[in-house]
Amino acid sequence: MGALERLTIHWSGFENPVGYLYPRGVNLYFEYDTGWKEGGYPAVSLSLPVSGLQEDEFQRRANKFFANLVFEGFLLRDMVLGGKKKVEGVTYDLLKRYGQECAGALIILPDGEKFCGEYGPDSYVDITDEMETLLEWVVQNLSTLMAEVKRRGFKIGQSLAGAQDKMAVELVGERVRLPLEGSGAPTNCILKSGNELWPFLVHNEFLCLVLGSRMGHRTPRARILSFGGHNLLAVERYDRPRRDGHLIRWHQEDFCQAAGLAGQQKFESANGLGIRACLELLKSSKEYEKDRCRFIDLLLFNFLIGNNDAHGKNFSFLYVPGTGPVLAPFYDLVSYMSYQFSSTSLAMRYGKAWDMGNISIDDWRLLATDVDMSSKELAKNMRDIVGSFRESDGLEGITIEHQEKFPEAANFYAQVEEGIGTRLIRMEKVVKSLLKDGWPPKY
């Protein structure tokens, strides 16, 4: 009888394989390698301890963890899987074909293929000169970056979670390079394309990321690249730091993975994580007090910019070598409330409120309780957010610079500014009500 088909999982930086994945019908079966278990190596997830978890529960969580590494959205999966209409049981096939470069430090390869940790300039193929025609095809055919690159014969060894069209590349200046299949070469940047359903999505996310950075929050660096009139958002990967001139992989997992939840449970309304559950999960951080404050600031910043889509996959742990899991930089920051047609429903409740446009004073008080704060403490944090926005000159410098470069986005920038201005006033009123000590505060 032949050997069972399986995938070998490696953790960049360790010689011993982490473990193995086997297909089991529409499910997966995961086991840690004996050497990994006996060597005292770390678990791949907070939800998947190396030992001590009942087997059925372990496999249930493992299936959800690995499914969270692959593409979301029927369109993207259909394109990648050659037009399959059913997506059940495709996680193994996707990881087999595209698991060489995932989020975090895991490298997933067919059994027998060796992972080579060494790479150089010859490990990549430059596709810069094809980007304009590639993006034109994507727009005309309602296709995706990944599907079009694959259609053109390039071998793609990467898998990124999320429904938005994106592709991991090595960006050198403005040259776009793809890792060659089997090279083991990491990427340093994620390119995100626009979306007809969400006009100026690239400019929107760029604006929010830069604003977050200027206000003192940890956000990945980003810039907008243009190819023949088509704009892409280039976001630097925080899980790929450069050391001694080389990119290295740091492990990460999103909160759904860490909690043992499926990607379909990313919204609280789908039996997913709420704010209180996220805070409990954060207690696994090696910098809990700092990360608790960062998490609360992120909740307030998301309200300020009008990001009501902050769900369980938009928060992550980053496993810093020598430290352990800490809250990752803020990412996927988008002002969805700036679109008049957008739903105002919250991915996670603020207090009892499911609607970002209708959060009452009592809801803010309940939110304070959820994050283990008094109402006055939350008000002071909110006051600091308002103050840092004003001290950073808000959006003025960012929008003036980019309205000159992207005049077609000027009206949208104005919509974002107007919405933030409205929510800023609401935050000032909330602070005044919660503090009951007068307004404005002294900065």
C-alpha cells in the first residue's frame, strides 16, 4: 500500500518540520511532527496547542485554522480553481498549490519537496512591464490580479486570506517582482486593486492608513502605485522584516484563527468575536497592558474614520521572535461610512449598538465596561484620539498632496473629510457627557 498523500508544514527559521496535513474527504487532518512536539517548539496557533487538547476538538480547530489561510470569496476561488462551482473541501488543494507563501511564517509544501531558505535576485520574475495590460484585462473582464497573473503563465506560490483582490510581491522601488514557484522567496508587499463596487477604495485605505500613522498608531507603510491610469495600493508586510539585507518571515495569526473560529464567523452576528471576546483573547499577548490600550485606541479610531467593517480577521497577533504574540499593527482600515450606499451595520457591537450611526451614550458606557474601563477612562482615551487628530492637522496635508496627484479622487476625499468631521463632533459630545467636567479639554 502506497504512502498517504500529505503536505509538510515548515516554520521559517526552524529545520524541524512543524507537522503534516492530510486530505480527509472535504476535511483536513493535521498532526504535529514528533520532533516538533518533543523539541519544545511553539504551537502554530493559540487555538492549536502542541498537546493537551481532545483530538476531535483539535481537528475541528485545525480545519478552521488552515481554511483561514486561503482565499475568500466565490469569485476568487472560482478563478483560482479553474471554474469549480463548489468550494467545499478545497482548502487542501489550495494549500497544495499556493501554500509556499502565506501570512505568517508557515511554508506548506507537497511531501517530498524540500524548502530552501536561501534566495536571491534570480528567485523572482519581474512583471512590472506587464502590469498595465494585466490591470486592463482585470478591469475589462471583472477578473482578479491573481487569476490574470496565473492566466499569463506565471507560477504563483502564494495564498492570502481575504475577499479583496490582492497579490503578494517583492516591491523594489516601483519594480514589481513575483517569487518563482519553488524558490521559497518571501514577499515584502501586498498589492491591492480597486473595486467597482467601492469607488476609490485604494485612495480610501491609503488615506486611513496614513492618518492612523500620523496620529501615532502602528500601521504598515503604504503608497499608491499607478500603471497606465490604474491605481494599486502597495502595503508593506509587517510580517516580513528585513534583517541583514534579507527578508525574514515572522509568524502571525488573525483573531479568528487564534480563537479557533472559521473565516465565516468573522462577524459577531455570525457567532463570531465581539469586543469583549477580543479583549479576553488579547490576554495571551506578551504585552497585554500596552496591547489593551492599542486595541481600545483602534476601536475609537475606527469610529472616527467610519470603519464599521472591523471584524475578527482584521485583528492579528504577530509572533515577535524572543517575545511571543503581540497585537499586530492596524490594517484593513477603510472608511466605509464615506459611501452613501454603504450599510452602517457594525461588524462588532459597540455596547448594544449594531449601527455605527446610532451609538448612544449608554452604549459607550457599556463599551467601557467591555474593555475593563470606567466611563471616564474611556472618555479620556477618546479625548486623546480627538486631540491627536487635531495635532496631526487631520486630513488636510494628506488630501492636498493627493488631490494634486489624483484629481479624480478630490470629491471622494471631501466626502471622507466631511464624515470624519461629523464623527469628531459626536466624539466631543460623548467626551463631554462622560466626563461632565466641561469642554473643550486642554491639549
